[in-house]
Amino acid sequence: MTTIAFVERCRELAAGSGCGEQTPCSPGPELSESESLIGFFQLFRPDGGDLNGLFDALRQGDQLSDRLQNAYRAAGDDRRPQGGRDAFFIVRSPAPLSPERAEHHGATWIQGLQQLAEAVGDADVARRLASPPKIRVLEGIPPKHPKQPHERSKLLNVFLDHAPALTEKVAGVDPHAELLRPAYYFIACDAMLRDYLMWPFYAEQTGLTDPFESYFTLWTHGVKFRIFQENQIDLYLPRHQEGS
């Protein structure tokens, strides 16, 4: 299936869903084809059932569908407790995760990013993560990162500015990947979640086991990462969780 035909299929599905306000049924002159798909996956909450068959024409279709279903299951119903609906996929009732398992998945995620950086030839990121930062597991609502890049640690800039671009450096990728990147990113405004969901597009070219699977596990358990020091990553578990 060409990317043009794929976009047309997405528009048909969006129109069938009622074509919510978040996603135009067809792109305006100011939008590219990929931008016109932003918000597409939100239209099919809570379970994504109406997307069955969307990826059938793609070689990676089964894997893409499975991962997307994982995200729908984790986020569940998009109705907010106080009324209204979530604009993004949010895990509101995460299952408990022990600090030990959170630390394990954090370390595995960082190791995976380092291996991906090596695979795509990003020497700076690979070198920065070659000596893994310490992982500290906390509980509660995480503080916000500094807004301005010059106020951030160099390690934070690696995770916010450089690591999210690693998959863009994979050569020979199906053109549907570039088409879908914005739609996947705006599922939760989360580049790491995006790259977990899109990993089937990159797996064969890199020869790596999924470097984002552990991040997805953290996301499903409501864990947030924060970086305020050069050699430490803080993982925040939702409050009132006990070890699992």
C-alpha cells in the first residue's frame, strides 16, 4: 500500500468514527499528510477495535497492531473522572510496580538507548550513556524539568533533544514510518512511547532487541522519569503503590 492510499484509508476510518474535532478528515492547505493524522489514534478510544486491518498491507502490520493494542489496553477509557475526555493516552489506574522492578526497567531502557545510538552511529549519545547514570526510585508527583535548555543538565538534554531523534537515523525504513511519526508522537506527546509503538519499522535494520520495551513497561505503570543531575535519573512511582 502506498502512503497516499494509507492516508486515504485513515481518512475513511476517521470519517466513520465521526471525525472528532481533534483530527481533520482531510488536510487543509497548511497541513502535510503526516500532520493531518495527528490525533487519529485518539478517535478510536477506548479499545481501538475499529482499527482492525489498518496495517494489514504492511509487512510489519501484525507487530504494529499488537503494540498499538497494548497502548489502548494500558490507557483504557478516555473519560475523565470529573467529566470530559482525555486528549492523550493517560494511564490513570496503573498496576503496582516495585522499586526494584522499576530500577531494573530503567537500567534496561538506558542500555537499550545506548545500543541504539551505537547502531545508528550517534557517537555522542552512545558515549554519554556508555557509563550508565545512577537510577534513584522515588514516589509521588515528579517536579517539572526546567523549560530552558541552558537550565537543564547535559544528561537531560540527551534524553529530551538527542535520544528522541535516534530512530530517525535508521536507514532504509518503510516510508510509512515517517508518515506516522507525528500521529504516534501525539498519542501522549512522548517520543519514547512513540518509538516503542513504531519499533517494528526499525527492528530489522538495526538488528536490535526492542530498546523501548522497558520504557513501555514503566509507562504502563505510571512511572515518570526526571533528570536534574549529570549522573542520575529519578524514576517516580505513583503514590500509594506497594511492591509487586
